[in-house]
Amino acid sequence: MKKLCFLLSVIFSLSVTSCQQAIKEMVKPEASGGPYEVYFVMPADLRGSALNDTLLAIYEYPMECTPHGDEYFKVHYLSPDNFKKQVISIVGNVVIIDIDPSNASEPFVTIERDKYSKTQVIVKLHAKNEDDLASYLPQMQEGLRRIFVNAELKRRIAVYEEESNHRQGDRLLRLQNVSMLIPESVHVPGVGAKDKDFFWVTDNGMAKESHLVVYSIPYTDQNVFSLEGAIAVRDSVMGANIKGGGEGSFMSTNKKVIYPEYKALNVGGKYIGELRGMWRMENGLMAGPFVCHIRLDEINKRVVFAEGFCYAPNDNQRLLIRNLEAALYTLKLPSDNMMGEIEITLDE
């Protein structure tokens, strides 16, 4: 009987602890701060140091294939004392500098998630002195940026899961037999879009525009999953379907100002070809950045292209193109579980 009572006591204790933890998680606030903003938590005397210059070079690095070289992140500074304040500690993207002379190890990086707020990511940089850390970080720079890019993409996808345009999502499923979360703001069919084989929606903006397109071609050659092959398909299909205002004006890939880049991504164990570059209107004046995801639909023996492109000549285009990019990560083919949970698992 005593053993039974003890067992029941342990089970009760574990249940209470579990409930308390669940309640604690529920009451955490949402992460604050603007999208694609990073907060450096460091003493004031480090702000003019070589370490600070190294960190700025990493996080204010120009985004690939953007016309104005928009930086990856906007950087803010917090002192360690200010960061301890509850209203400030909930910011979403945090870099904490931990310089400890007693640290005998080589510099290293640790990551904490959801510590003070939901979806928060804290990157801690540890070293015994600032010079060692400044020398160590450049070899880590792409991964350090990707940690926060992934966090921002996931936050935006969570917004789309709550606020996507179901009407256009259903239309895409009917036309192309793929699913994708269509942002509520990007829901107007493009002018002259051919519904039978070309899905195109826009926000119909005036000073700036956002667009999403989805189309597919038969799979005949693996060369489509290469820089030149992907560009050739893009120019053929986009040029035929997206026209400018003047006669003989059509969309093409700009290969003169910034040459496009192709990258192979592993997202949740699935291969995605990422084509990123600049578009322009031939015989026209419009231009801007684009990002395209390319997937093989093995069931239907076709290649699916999903692209976001924007136009904002007088504005920073980082947020526009990143928000469209987040939608691309929600693309699901018939071979995927199109009703399953969306999860970005890019290597960091």
C-alpha cells in the first residue's frame, strides 16, 4: 500500500510540474521587434571595436540579388543591463556577446529558443577575449545569418497559416494540383493570367507591388535544375505570360546588372532548387528582385516553379521579397502531405 501511495504521489507531482510548465509556455508573450531586426547585447565599450565591425559585416551583409544591396538585417544595440528588463528581453532576434577571460575553450556558439518570448532566438557568442571571437566569426557568418532568416520565415509562415487567402489557395489547387498559402494581401489575379497553366496573383500595389506565380513544365531533362536551365525556363514562361504596358514589353531575367544565383536547398528532406535574381521588363522601365523555388513532382512527371517577385523602386525591398519567399516554403506537391504541418528544416 505504501508503494502504491508513493507511486501515486510521484505521478501527481509530475503532472503538476507538467501543467505548470505548460501554463508558463502559454503565458509567454509573442516576440517583439521589427521583422529582420537583430539586437546586439554588448557593453558600450565594445561598440567601436574590431569585434563590433565583424558583427556588423555579418548581419548587415548585402542581400543577394537585390538592386540596392539591402542588408540582411537592421542592427540595434542593447546594454546587458537593459536587456534584463522584461519589456526589452522579449525581442525576437538576439545576439549576446559573452567575453569571459576564464573561458579556456576555443570560441563557440550556443542557441536558445523561446527563452523569454515565443519564437525568440538568442545566439550567444562565447570566447575568452574579443580578438579571438572576431577572428572566429567570419567562418560562421552564413550560418549565423541563416539562423535568424529561418526564424523570420517561420514567423511569417505562422501568420499565413492564420490569415491566408483560401479562395486563391483553392484556385491554385484546382489549376496546378499543388497547395500553397497565399498571403491575404496578394490575392488579385494578374492581368491576362492564363488559368489553364499559369497561376498569378498580385496585391495591385501602386508605389510598390508584390506578385506570386506558380506554373509547371513536363520533366524531360535534369538540366532544369541548374542555373542556366532554370533561367531558360523562367524566361520562356514568364516572358509569354507577363507583359509590360508598352508594345513589345515582357518580363525577362536580368543578367547584366546582377547575375542570377542558383542554390540547392534541403528542406525537410526534400530537394528544392532556389533561383534568385533580378527581373526586368524588356522595352520597359520596371525591374526588381525575384526568388523562385523549383520542385520535381515525381507523381506527375513535371517540374513546378513557384516564384515571388516585387517592384518597389523607392523603397527597401528586403521585407517584400522575404515575405513572398516565406509563402514559397509552404508549397506542397501531390507527393507531399498537402494538409500536413509546414516546417522549415534548412541546415543552420
